[in-house]
Amino acid sequence: MNESAYRAPDASGVAPKNAERSATGQTPSKAMIRRIVFSSSVGNALEWFDFLVYGYFATIIAKAFFPSHDEWLSTMLAIGTFGISFLMRPLGAIVLGIYGDRKGRKAALTLAILLMMVGTFTMAVMPSYQHIGVAAPLLILLARLVQGFAVGGEFGSATAFMVEHSAARRGYYASWQFASQGLAAIMAASFGSLLTAWLPQPELESWGWRIPFVFGLLVGPVGYYIRSHLDETPEFLAARPAQQTSAPGVSFSNQWLNLLLSVGIVAQSTVGVYVLQLYMPLYAVKQLHLPATASFAVVVLNGGLQFIFSPLMGALSDRLGRIRIMLATSIFMGVAIYPMFAWLQTHPTIASLVVLQAVAGILKAAYSGPMPALMSEIFPTRVRSTGLSIGYALGVTLFGGFAPTIVEAFIHVTGDKLAPSYYVLLAAVLSGVSLAVVGWRMRSARLALRPA
């Protein structure tokens, strides 16, 4: 399958029992593990916090920067700007991914978080359309594009940094990528719930919505400081001589099938975020006519479950196998998602929304917890950051970034309020097929290495 096939997981995705502890043969200390997890997760958490806050306050941001006589059109412009930033992700993935494979994971992580802070700062201080006219939406769009570029390389570099410290616990380490997303969802939804409950609507629309972005801006420098004081991963340093003798483009030339499979694997995970987390507060208010404060509070439950269960499922995948857990989750999601939304339409209450979000949160954790480690095992070390970054960026761009726009437009045109379930079902089927193919290829590679 790749140059690392001799130690690749078997078809179930279980790492070999004799997998190396690290490139140096040493197990990282607990203090080092905490630094690895925090430094790699903080950028991901900042990314998702900023993105979720933007989505949660989309209707207010629409009024501030995208004024229109048609409220629906104004909202669609704001959501569309959110989605356009994802078009920069593949470019950022290529540039920062190659940079991370050539200069190191630490260098790419440090640059990525600096660029992300630019977008957060712009959102926090940008004057409204009323004050600077058309420059406001154009500068907001530019800031989203810069942040989309940075985020494109964040996942690959951060995941590679985590997994290259200990092959035996890759599932647990890498799962914190998505546990941090859960924490970001908790914080973003908490801000949304508290601000909408405490501030009068005029004050919320005037300045209150900026508070979460100011909070995010304060977190960024802490992450930058920690990342700039980290050591490079042992596995990257061991492979560096080979890195310097071959061009990244040449090394990556035989990874296209792995790249396509990684894009398919990402589909279910990213749709779970952008449809079942980001879009649900807007869906609950506009389609179910539920109070905004309660809708945000329910997302806190979803994020909390993801934060708790992602590391547990990642650790479990180190023992039982990543593909076994993820494929079972894809099947369950595909079978259950339509009935759950149909039931929610029949019983449009907070209690029903709580049940749906609880199930979605657990399934999201079960699938996404093992996912980064599985994706890292698809690509060899010399192109791991590039492969992870491009695969994840393409998956998120194709299936996630415009998901709220597509679902909202479909409901507006057809009146079918079950549209979110169709989108999630499509992603579950695609990811299930991709996982089955990856499992078959891993099994074939393992059998090929057995003595005759």
C-alpha cells in the first residue's frame, strides 16, 4: 500500500502489537503527552470555535456586513461567505502540507496558527457595512479566505505531529483533534446561548456578537507560544534524510488512490459537523420554531459528548481496530438518520432535539475519534502532512463547507424539511464504501507480506 506497509495496521485498522513506541524507541512522558495534545489541538479548537461562532451568528453578521431587503438573501450571502473560505483549503493544504513535509510539522503548525489569528482579528474589529460600505463584506471575505488557507494545512500537520510520537497509541493521540472540536462547539454554543439570553437584540447586533471573536483572539497567542517552543517529531527527524533527497511532488505521485479514499473517509465526519452541529441551531429556529437559547444549549450537549467520547473511541481503536468501529458507525448512521429527522419533524420539541443531538454526538465521536489515525496510516511519513492536509481539505470543501448553504437552499426551494437527513445519508454511504476499500487494501498488503 505504501512504503510503511511492513508495519501498517491489518484490515481492521489495529496497529501491530510490536509497533515501535516512537522513532527513538522511547515512550513520551505524561508531561510531553500533554504538550503534544494541547499544542496540536489548540489550533484546531480555535479554527472550529471561530467557524462555529460565525455560523451561529450568521443572521446577525448578515445584517452587519451583507444588508439586503430580503432577509433570506442576506443570510444566504453570509453563509455563502462562510462556505467560500473553504475554496482556499485545498490550496492551503498543498502549500502548508508540502511545507510541513519539507521543513517540519512544527514550522507548519506555527505558520498556520499565525494566519488563523489574522482572520479572527479581522472579525473582531471590522466596521460594519453602515460605516465603511462595500469594503466591509469584501474585507470579511478576504479574512475568511486567509483563514481558509491556514486551516487547509492545520489538520495534516497537527495530526502528523500527534501520531509521529508513538505508533502504539496513534488512535488516542490523534482523537484529540476531534475532541478539541467538541470543546470548541461547547464554548461557541455557550457564547451563543448566553449572549442571546442576556443581551437585548439591539446590543447583540451592535457589538455583542463580536465578544466570542475577541475571546478567540486571546487564545491564539497562547497556542502560538506553545507551538514555537516544541521539538520536532522523532519520526519526521528519522525520515528527514530521505525527505531531502526527493521532491515532494515526485514522492506524492503514487498516492492518488489513497488521497481519493481519504476524501471519502472524511465525508461523514465533516457532514456531522456542518449539518448536525453548525446548521442545527439555525434549523431549529427557522424550521422547528424553537427558541434560539435552547437550540444553542442542545449543541453544547452534542459538543460535550464529542469531547468525552472521541478520546475513548480513539483509544478503543488502538485495541479493536479503526475500520471496525468506523464502518459500524457509518452503517448505523445510514440506517438511523432519516427516521430520526422524521421523528423530529413529527415531535418538534426541545426534548426531541436533545435526543437527536445526543445520538449524533456519540456517533460523531465514534467515527471521528479513530479517523485521523487511520488517515495517517494510509500515507507514508515522507508525504504524510501533504496527504493528510489535502485529503482532509478536499473532503471538508466538497462535503462540509457549503453543506448549510445546500441544505438551506434545498428546503427553501422544495419545502422538504427532511433535507439534512438526505445529505447525512449520502455522506454515510460514501464513507462506508471508502472504509471497505481501505480495509480490503490493508488486508491484501498484510497477506502479501506473509512468508510463503
